[in-house]
Amino acid sequence: MAIRRQREALELTQKELGVRLKTSQPRVAKIERAASDVSLDQLVRAFTAAGSKIVVKSAKAKPKKGKQPKDKKSTGTVVLEVVTSK
């Protein structure tokens, strides 16, 4: 849905976004509704082609209150932040 909103904010048709992505209009429709056969790569490419920016942030995981991490090499959290224009 966010891809569609961004595309519409830029006044692009699905066909025009498809040209930017080098794919077809029906595929753009599937991407916009996040169909099960749409890959994360396609979603990211569509966001950026529609003028959005995706920022990847890494943060250390915070232990739950009163709990200690099981090991000292506990993994962090990856946060994807979508920044849209307009």
C-alpha cells in the first residue's frame, strides 16, 4: 500500500513505474498488493523507483527487564525505515 501511495503522490501510473522497474504493469499491481510471489528485492526496488528511500539501521538488542543475555554475542536488531517524498 505504501508503494501505491508513493507512486500516486508522484503522479505515476503503474505502467510508468513498471518502465522504471523494467517490469510489466500487472507485476507492479502484484508488487503494490504484496502478493505472495513478490520478493523483498522487488519491494525495495519499487520503493526506490517510486521516490522513496530505505534506511537500514542496526541497534543492539536490549535485554528484557531482569533478564541477562544468554551469551555475550547476542544479536542486534535491524530496523528498516522508509522515507518517502512529499
